[in-house]
Amino acid sequence: MILLENAVRGIYAPDSASITSNSPVGSPFSEPLSEKPSVALSARGLSKRFNDFPAVDGVDLDVHDGSVHALIGPNGAGKTTVFNLLTKFLRPSAGRLWFRGQDITTASAVDIARMGIVRSFQISSIFSSMTVLENVRVALQRPAGLAHQFWKSDSAMAQLDQRTFELLDEVGLDQWKFELADQLPYGRKRALELATTLALEPRILLLDEPTAGMAGEDISTMTRLIRKVSAGRAVLMVEHNLSVVADLCDHITVLQRGKVLAAGTYEDISSNTEVRRAYIGDDDA
């Protein structure tokens, strides 16, 4: 993620001429709710077509400050594509986006990252040959204005240590700070990824399957961490583990075949016949 700016600069900027709002006339979501102070990120009519295939088709979404919002659905529903559209790794074919009331539809991926919309990925992104402490300290170089000064001495970089220790303590890794990242168990590697993501000072945190591949104890730890870091910021997460969704998430949006199938609390979603049918194919079950 530290290299995000260089990796995406000038590559993923959306084509403003191809982006329009396509929410249906009269839809309750035809206008953004971003003027409400609690709404951090809004999408209206968000769409992405690959040739003739609608991977995402008219998605409306509001993510609120201080809440954890889950994006769920069967495999192939379009969840990761929505993440890629929100962070501008893909150009939307149609629709509009707002960040705290500011239209960001044509913003670049670099602009999005600098605004504080930060995502994690399903694939591990730590530096395995560095220590836990060094991983977090490298992540802190960008907000400290030291992103391109790798030749600085250890003493010069020591100014980052206090914040590094705070982040490691926040994710429960303080006692492993001098361990090589490659030696950590999988659950702690994901906690380290969360620490490096928090080092970028996100205002909105997008987590792509944060508990994937974890055992029960690690899932519980990660759930607690996400709840903790959601204080004062918005969290949007793709998650397949419905127990995690039930325990953690304030609001849920269900996708099916690129469209919003349902939205609401876990109680709303779990009692929805169409959602049950989409997941298990038999609403009597």
C-alpha cells in the first residue's frame, strides 16, 4: 500500500465523459445522502460493464461514520468489483460517488488514497523479510512525508517509533515487534496488515475478506480489532462469514448478480426470503 501512489498514478483515473448518474427516476436513492454529516461515502447508480456483461448494475450505497457496513453475496455477486470501483482501481461505466458530500466520481486512485479512503486486499501484503516494527514504520513514512527517503539513518527514522508502538499495541502485536513478519502465524499477519493500513490514517477503511482463511480464535481477535478501529471512522467490508457479519456489522448490503438484492440490519437480512434463496437455494431451509 505504501507504493500505491506510484503503482496507480495516471492509470486508473475514470473517464469522466463515460460516467453518468443512472438511478431510476423517483428512486428513494436518486440523490446522495452525503449532505448528512454521518454519511462518509455514497454511491448512486454505480455500474461496471465488461463488454456486454454487467458485473455491477446500478448499486446504491451509503457508508456511515463510526459504523461497520458489510457487503455480502454469493460468489460472483460483484462485491470485489464494487470495492475496485469505490477505490478507482476500475473506471465506473455509470453512476456517481461522493465522499463526505464532495463528488469524487472522476477522482483518480491516488486522489482517493490521499483523501483517506484506504483498502486492504485478500492477498497478504506485508514485507516478509522485515520485522513487524519495520513493516509499520515503513507504512508511516508516507503520512510523515518520508515516503521517498529510504536512505535516512535509523536515528532519523526514530521519530516514527512512538506512533509505530501505538499502532502495534492497538492491534495486539507489541510483544512481537522484533519478530520477522514471515514468522508470524497467519492471524497475526492479518493483524499486521491492519496496522500498516491504519498507519495511512484512513478516514474510510475498506476491508476485503479480513477473516478469510482464519481459525476460530483468530476470527474472534480480528472481529474485536475491526470493532475497535471503527470508532471515529467508517468501515466497509466484504465478508463471507455470516457469523462475523451478525456479530460485527451495523448495516448490510446484499448483492446478487451485480445488483442490490436487499439492505438493512442483520435481522432484516436474515429474515429476507430472497436473500435466503440466493445463499442456500431453498427458502424453506
